[in-house]
Amino acid sequence: CAFMDETRSYFTWEEIAESQSPDLVCEIARGEERRIDAALAAIARTAQHVIRGQVEDVLTAGVDVGRTRDTTEITIAGLGTAGHYPIRLLITLDRTPYDDQRAVILAALQQLPIMRLWIDRNGIGSQLAEELENLWPAVAKGAQFTAESKQLWATTTKRLFQQRRAMLPADRDLAYQIHSIKRMVTASRNNVFDTDANEKHHADKAWSLFLALAAADAGRMQPDAAALAGLM
């Protein structure tokens, strides 16, 4: 157990808990190094859920790219007819080489009805994002992580939580990483959304979730907001 500073977290435990559903149909898988079979199997099961009508037939995805210290996180959300966005697939790739990461993402694009996939194109994610944009130009888009775009994605997610439109699985790691996001005000009075430097993660699960939800809500996004996120 550890004490948590609720006052500094942008997302409260109450908001997160009220968005969780223990009965949600959501596949969760983890791959380590070159062992990606579990991730591929989870994608195949999700495809079966789509065929059986157990999940939505239109999906969006968010990918936060990592390699050594950080994991690559893939989050897939459904576009519900009532404007709800349930999370249907969570994949963690730990220390996985880029060609295997690429194989997992391509499997998702090939097997699932993904309408939009937004992928981190900062730093180490730039090459993977460029390859996916070339292979799936109508679906995959690189997302630039800046202070402004991170604020947009975090505030979009908070709004969806408060509107009860985002539906999460009851996953402890995901909830912890969402709660670790803090809004800090700089000396120039700008908002910065990030985790504390002493965290063992960079909230990769949270940012992947934010990307997937922002992609799901993109039909409601103003053109200037999309440009701010580097998606136009």
C-alpha cells in the first residue's frame, strides 16, 4: 500500500471508479521481448467479439510507443451508438523490438474494424508512426506529444469520464496510471500534464487510453483542436 495525493491528481479516484465496469467485454494481454503470441491471440479474440456482435463494429486505437524503460501500450475503444466509448482491448508490449511491435499493430489493423489509429510520433515512435501512415494512410495518423496536445487529450478524457461516456475495465494498473497524471502550472502560468519524476512509469497506459478516446471523439473535435494535436 502507498499513500496517494488526491489533491494533485487531475483524475480523481471517484471519476475513475465510476467509469469502470467489471463486466465489460475487454481483452487484456501482455507481450515481453519477442513473445507476442498473447497479444496476437487477444486481437483474434476481439475480432470474434466483433463478429458475434458482443462489441462495436467501429473501433479506434491509441498507441504510446516505448522500448526499454517504457512499455508500448495499445488501447482500442469502441464507438457506441449512444455516444459511449467502451475500451475493448488493452495490450502491453514490454521491451519488444520494433518489428514485433509493428507486427502486433498491423494485426490489429488487419483483423479489426479500426476507423482511426493515433500513434505517438515523438522520438523513438517517429519511424513506426511514419511506416503505419504509409501503409494505412486513411486510418493511421502520427500524434505529436506537446504540452498543448497533452492538455487537449487529458481534458477530453476528463470530460468523457464526467459525462459517463468512457467505459473502462476494472484494471488496477490502468487506474493507477490514470490517477498518476497531474496538472501542474508553470511559472508562465501554462498547464502541464504529466507524472512525477519518481514514478516507475511514464503513464504510458494512460496516454494510450487518452489517444484512443480522443480518436473516438474526433468527430466532435474542432479543426483547430485537431491541428493542435498535429493530426491535420
